[in-house]
Amino acid sequence: MKELHFQKPTGLRSLSMKLALLVFLCTLGAGGLVLWGVLYLQRAVVLEQEQASLSLLAHRTAEHIEQLIRQKEKKALVANQLFSRSLMAAHTPAAAAPAPQDDGAIRVRDPYSDSGAFLSRQQVGTSAEHWFVATAGSWEAIATMMRQDFFNFYFISYDHFIRISPADWALEIDAEHNFHQDVFFKLATPEHNPARIPRWTPVYFDAIWQRWMTSLIVPVYIDDVFVGVTGADYVLDDLFDDLALVALLARQHKLLVFERSGNLLLAPGHQPDQDARMNTLLQDMALSDPDLLAFKQQFLAEPERKQFASASTERYLLHAASVERLDWFITVYREKDDVFQVLQSIHSKVMVLFVFIALLVAVLLQFFIYRLVLTRLNRLSEAVQRLGRGGYHTLKLDQSRDEIGVLNRAVEAMSDEISELLAGLNTRIAEKEQAERSTKKLTKAVAFSSSGIVLTNAQLQIEYLNPFLEDLLLLQPAEAEGKLITDFIASEMEFAREDIQQTILSRHHWRGDILLAHQAQHYWMSMAIAPIRDEKGSVTNYVCALQDISFIKESQQKMEQLAYYDVLTGLANRGYFREQLRKALAMSQRGHYAFALLYFDLDEFKLINDTLGHDAGDELLQQVAKRLIGRLREEDTIARLGGDEFAVILSGIENREQAALIAENLQHSFSAPVKLGSREVAISASIGITMAPEDAMEEELLLKHADLAMYEAKARGKNTFHFFSQDLKDAAKDRLELENQLREAIRDHQFLLHYQPKIDLQTNSVVGYEALLRWRLPDQTLVPPGRFIPVAESTGMIVSIGEWVLWEGCRFLARQLSRGLDVDLSINLSARQFRDNTLTETIARILQRTGVEPRRIIFEITESMLMGDTDAAIHQLNQLKSLGVSLSIDDFGTGYSSLSYLKRFPVDELKIDRSFVQDIPGDRNDMDIVSAIIAMAQQMNLRVVAEGVETAEQLTFLKQHNCTLVQGYYFSIPLAEQELSLLDFTIN
């Protein structure tokens, strides 16, 4: 029986709600007045607090910049002294300069140290040419030190010669350039700087570097004669970045920087002209904000009066502080609207509270009105509800003579009429439900076959298909009704459609194997079609029986995969790939086809295999194969060549842009981590790309080029792709040439050792040295260690070079000991050298032949060398310890730093990497890490050596944390043995 639903009367309730709303609005108005008064008092307090905060922030920023400038001046003075000392010690031949270029000037570029030298056309052929050789001796070390804090470093002589790092400035300057007119030369001349102190230039534009900068200039005097200047440029953008890191504690703070002269240097929305001429001073930048302009003018009028340092304008709160070294003023300011955001939040919370109170009063008022006024109407409403639920004979309402009584009598009469009406309606519904149940019984009586059954008319148009086939093909009956059975045959079997139609016309039946397809579903079926005839023998319908034989077809495909595809990943194997590559090259040679070859392997796959096991490695390769198949097209050939190496033939690729787009797509597919068991592993791939036919027309050459491009991608940091180019081929050739030069260097003894002293801060004395390898070519050019050591490591030549270092280091130590000097020597062991089984025997033989006590030798080993086969590493360390030598872990903290391994290694010393020391005291995290390493080492009874010490602040921090052994440029750069006598430290 159907239910009737009626809505309760709401007239009087609306009246009660209106009264409650009036009370709510009155309460809300009173709350708003109170809130306005609280906010007015709070604004003054917030403004005063924010002004004090701006004052503290401005002075802290100015003090930081002052300290930064003093540190840079100190480092520039050290570099100037070292360079002056090298000039005084230099003895150069009379004609050592190269030949002039076409414009008459001399320009030279040193590719190893990235420095350049220039001599103007007027000075060619004069005595000024001796500077090319005189300045080259210690330039690399000093320039490297200076470029850690400055954009560049240069020396300019009084006779128009310059040596600079980087080299671009010397290579691009005009042949007739007059350095005496440059702002960064004038400041240091005796006429303008008789006190010979470092001077900062005004901000000017360098047209060659295309930057605004200020330069720190220090005069160079030899035997009290002015010979030139050393200088270093501090780019204005870098200085303002340092300002922003200190000053902008929140996004709302902003900076304004101007000189004492009023010249504007930094303001939001203002950028200096980037097309200015050489030596143009930064000026004429005007402030567009009138509030900021008025503050600057008022402050500059009497900057010594403190009441002008802080200001409050209509829009801003401001505070200015001075940077005395640069004669600048730094203003930190903030918009008042940002300051009052917190008050607005408080205002909103108070308003919500008053709204809640007003709402509560209104609800209570409405409740009492409802209970007193609407009681009778509620009874009527309940009666109507019962009527809707079928309670026609249970209505008992009062029969008063008022309007509600009249309404009650009308409802009772309506109840009787509805009762009669629904009685007839229920009878009809029962008859309909009985008919539906009969229909369902007939439907359930239809038997389902385990095979697919289809009924068609005489023209093979589908009239019925059973649920088995609907479920198999995910096909709805409406989609199939009226279509031919042949419409669902896959397009690749077009020939089967014609065969079925012709056979049915001639014999009225057909049998065979077909591939059914609908949406994404494809099934191999064995189908038989038979006719259904009427009493006269005429064909009225056809019945089609279908049996699923996909399993049989899949078995056939698996047999083919065993011959042509990789068993683990399902991709094409090496043999099939080479066959497809030959076909693609043959088509390309005929000029009708172009393609790209991608060759790549997984980064750090060996590490995953070693740490998680081969099963995890196999699962990772399977996941990679799935991602490749999902990202590439069906016409592309994807193959696993072996291990973690994959190759892809991208067909129809006309240019590099298309290949790069696909490579980026593959890189993106590797960005998501792979879940191996319960662990997630991040993966990446290095991809080499070569284009056919433009890069090569031969199979082996094309693969070789792709392999070169892949290794270049790995060299560029992995997880990227790189195209083959002639430069890569030339680089491979250069590497081969470097290998040959290394063999000649080993044969001709072209290596030498430099020594950096190790200082004991308790006694302020040199207690040892670290031996550092250098390679000097016959033309006296130094090859950077970072260029030849990786080649020596990969070719195995590092073993013979390392043995020479052991011999030379022990001989050096023996000479030091024979002079009565109580020092030790640290020697770095390479990874290849550490894994050499004869290392212990070699060291024992060298110690015996040179007579050096083993306790004075410290071998430094990096953390990465100890990972992997940990047991073998511990065995090798114990073998070395048995000789009596000391062991040190170099660059501690930058590798694995596993304490569980550290306690198993028989080491005596930890060396804190320079990356943690160089930002002290600016980086609090580095300070915490260094103090933690020192404390841990002391608890484990290990010595601690801090390397890379360059400033007095770093030295003070290390002393305070009981690190007494240090080394770095603060004390000395690495020196040759004959230069060690120049050190000013007491030697035990």
C-alpha cells in the first residue's frame, strides 16, 4: 500500500522565527560595537611591536653584511699577499709571451684553470710580456680560493696586462683598452690610495660580464714599487640575494637599499639598465612609491638623528640601518595591511562568538513560542502523518468550534475518502505483481549453455545472444541487436567475413576459428553456424555455437616468444632486436624511412641487486618493461639486450625534437618509485639517442654511437638523455689520448706531490701533512686531478700511480724525520688500489725499504670504498692495521655514515668533510653536524681532523668543540716540498 506524506503547518512557527531573528540582530549589533572598540586599542599595540621588530631586523641585516664584507676583505688580503709573494719569487725568461692575434693584442686561455690573460696592443713587444709567465705559477690555487666567495679574480698591471679567472673578460676586451680609465683600477693607484688599503668601488656596469657589480681592489707592491692591483668582483644580484636570505624572515618584509648620496640600489619593481656602457656607475634610478621616496629624503637630510631611522607612513612601517663599509643604508619595511591581518582574524573570532550568542537566544525564544502557541497544530500534524502511513481509522482530533476544530473535522472526512480509494488501488497492484512473478519464472527457465549461443535471422542479423557471450565480450543486448554476427569479427580477419557469407549462401552452414573483438576484448573462438528451418524447409534463422579457444592460441604465441622474446620481461631479445635493426637500416638506406635508436640502462641497478637480492632485481626489470610498453607505440621495437640494458627502435622519427619528446616521456615513466615487496625503490635511467640515417648507416657503428651518448648522459649526472654528436666521438678520442698520455707520464715520472700541513691547535704547530697528487706536463702545464684520476681509476693505472705516491710520500717523510721533525703523513688510497690483493705486501716492502715507522703513515679511505662487500673491506682494513699504520675515513658525513659499520671498522681517525665546515658559522645545521661528529668520535676514542678551514670564525668554533687537528687555506694551500720552509708555524 502506498503512503501519503503531508507537510506540517508552518505559519505560526514562521512568526516565532521572525521574533527570534529580531533578538538575534539586536545582540549582533551590540557585539559589533564592542568588537570595534577592542580592535581600535589593539591596532596601536601591534604597530608598536612591529616597529620594534623591523628595527631589530634592519640592524641584524646591516651587521651581517658588515661581517660578510670584512670576511671578503680579509680573504682578498690573503690572496693579494700570496700572489705578491709568488711574483717576488718568479724568475721568467725574457720572451715568454705568445704571439699577438689579428687585432694586435695578446690573448691566452688556460683550459685547465679556466683563466685568461690579455696584453693591450700598445704594450706588445715591451717588457710587459714577462707577466704572462710571472703570474702563472700560483694563479690556479689562489683563483680557485677566491672564486669561492667572489664572481671572479684578476690581476691588472700598471702596463695594461690582465690575468683573470674566468677567462671570458680577457678574451673579449678591446685590443686598445686602457685600464687606467677603469673605475676598478683608479681606486688602488698611489695617487688615489696612498694608504694601500683595500677599497670597494661604486656600483658600476661591466659590459663584458653584462652585470652590475662592485669590486674589491687591493694594490700590489713589490719592493715598495706599485706594480698593479688584484681585484675580485661581487655581483650586485648575489649581494642582494645574501641580503634577502637574512632580512626577509617573512614574505611581507621588503628591502630598500640606497647610498649616502641618495643613489638608489635596490627597490621592489626597480631594475637597473642592462644595456649600459662599460664602467657606467649605477645612478638615476628613481623611486615610484611616494611614501618610500619621502622617507628616503627625510632620512638622508639628517641620517645621524635616530628619530628618522624609524617611520610610519600611510602605507608602511619602515626602519633604516647603515652599512659603514659600503656607505649604504638598508631599509626594511612592511605594509600595514599585512600587520593588521592578525587583528582581522581576532575580529572574525569575536564576531563568531557574538553571532553564536545571538543565535542561541533566538533559538530559545522560538522554542517557547512554538510550545505555547502551536500545540494543537502539532497534534493535527501528527494525525496527518498517521493518515499518510495508512492509519485511516485511528484519527482522534478535538471537535472544538474554532477554526482548528473545523480543520480537524475536514481531515477526518478526507481520511474516509482516501481509505476507499486505496482499497481498490491495492487490488490492482496485487494482480500486476502476480503477472510479474509469472514472467520471472519463465525467464529463469531459460537454460544457459557453457558455450556462446547466438540466434540470427535468415540474413545473419543477431536477434538473441546468451549471457555467457554477453559476459565474455562485455556486450549489452542493445548493442548487438540488428547487427550481423560477422560485425564482431576483428578487423585483422577481414577475409573470414567474406568466407562466412559466401559459404552460408552456398551450403547454409560454416565452421572455423575466428577472433571476436568488442571494445578492448579479444577472444579466439571456434564457431559453427547451422540453419533453423520451418515446416516447409525454408531457412528462417541460424544458430551459432561458439567455443573459447584463446588458451590454445596463447600457447602457440608462447612458443614464438621463447624464440624471439626475453623470458623475464617479455620484450624482444637481442637476436630479434638486431634483426629488426638491420631491417630498419635497409629501409633507411633506400631513403623511405628514418628512425631513432634509444640505448639505455638503469642507474644504480647493481646497488639494488646487491642490497635487495636478484629476485628484487628481476622484479624491477619486469616493472620497467611494463612501463616501457605502456609509454611507447605498437610500431616501436622494445628489447632487453641483457642485464639492465634496454634498446628501442623508434620508427618514423624525422627529427631530434620528436625523439627528445619520447625520451622525456620515458624519463617521466621512471619518476614514480617501484614497490619491491615491502620496500619502495626510486629508479631512473640514462638514455643515449642516435638518429638514423644521419648519424650512421652501419649496425655496429649506430649501436656504438648510442652507447657513447648513454655514457655521456651518465656523466652529466644520470637520470637524463643525451644525443650522439661528433663532440662525443671526439671526447672518446680525447679520453683515449689522455690514457696514452697517462702511460707516458707513468713512464717519464711526470707526477709530483704537494703537501698541505695539518695543524694541532693546542700547540699551534705542524704535526703532519696530507700528500696530494699533481701531474705536470712537459710544457709545465698542470692537469687537474679531477680530469685524470677518474681515467686512471677506470683503466687500472691508478694502482701503479698509487704505488709511486707511496714511495714518494715515504721518502718525503724519511727526509723530514732525518731533519728531526716529528710529523706524520696522510696518503689517500683509491678504490681500485684498496681492492688490490697485493696492497698490504706493497706497503710493507716500501716501509721496509724507506725505513719509515708504520705509525707515522695514515691511509685515508672514503666511506663509499667500504660499502658493498663489507666483509672483504674489513679483512683488507685488518691487513693494513697489522702493519702498524693508522687508518682514517676521509670526507666523513658525505657518504653512508653508517654507525653499525663504523664500529666494525678498525679506524683511528675521522676527517670532517669541507662541505660541513665552509658554511660555519652561517649554517646552523652544519654546526650541529660537525659538533655531533666530534662528540661521537671522542666517545669512540677516534681522532678528528677538520679540513677546509678558511676563516677565524671556523677555527674558533672548532676549538670550542675540542677539535684540535685542522687543515685548510686559513693556514696554507698545498705546497711543494721546497716551499714548506715558508710556513710560519712551529714544527715539533
